[in-house]
Amino acid sequence: MVETEAATLIMALEDAKNKLKTEKIIYTKEEIKGKLFKASKVKVKAISYQQLLTLIEEYLQSVIENLGLEVNFESNIRDDVINITMYSNNNPILIGKNGQTLKALEILTKAYIQKQWQVIPKLILDIENYKERRVIQLEKLAIKIAKEVRTTKVDAELENMNSYERRIIHNKLSNFKGVSTQSVGVEPQRHVVIKYTED
């Protein structure tokens, strides 16, 4: 982390970028009112994305160790998105039912960074490629149920899902002939209905 002061925000940010040796930074600013005959200044606290990634990993490590679990990370930053895949000694506990614990960890981490840096980072957390496996599982389920609906001409209601999972179902069946999809209900009981439609 670096702290800089300058006459303008642009100058302070340039100084911070030079000190951190990167163009991609996250910062907070504070205006320092000038006293009599002294101009105002802008004070900037900044960290690089790499430092932010380290901060997030340290926070996650502490939360997960408090649950009595061990964890390792594989991380990268792509297009300002921080991707962290976690590997623990009890992945099912960290994932939770339908990924609820994983989602809660993501929300907690974003809130922690927002409190410290007044920004919500673009963060994707995963546990041993759970999300990738979940996408494949949901797509297979969508096709299976859609075929049944098309054959029986009886609409089918799927289990409650978060918006990300519902979107996977909608996308997979968007060009599937003989059915249409609709999200119904109120969170957290919102789910997808696969409906029979005549071609």
C-alpha cells in the first residue's frame, strides 16, 4: 500500500501508480482542506490488484481456518477480475448445499473489501472447480427435463436456484424446440419452470 498527497486527484493517482509500478490500482481519496493562504490537497491511499489479491487470500484464509479447515489457493487476475480457486481438506463443507456457503464466502469477502477500500471487486470464488461441474450438471438436468416436458406435454418445476443457476438453465434451453423457460417465485424460493410449447 502507498499513500500520496498532491494538488489534484490526477497527480496523486499518477504518483501512486508510479510508486506501485502498475496502471491498475484501487484507491481511496481524502481532501485535505488548506489552512489560511494554503491550497487544498488530495490524499490518496492505493494498492495494486496483486496486493488486493493477497489481501483477499489472507482474509479468506482467516475465515476458513476459523471454521477449522485448511485451505490452499490458485489465483489469477484477468481483465480486472480476481479469480480464486480454493482447495480445502473438506470441500463439501465449504461449498454447502447448492453452493450456498461458497456464495456466502464471496459476499463476505466483497463486503470486507468494500469496507476497507469503498469498492466492490470483481471476484469469482470457486472450490476445486465446483462451479464448472455445477454448470455441466445443470445443463444435463435442463436437457433431460426439457425432453420429458416435450414428450409428456406436462410443465415441470425445477428446484429453487440462485439467479446464476437459473440463467444457466434459460441459456441452455433458449433454442430447445418444444419448450420455453420462465423464472417464477420470490427469492430465495425462485425457480425455473420448463413449459411445453407447440412448435
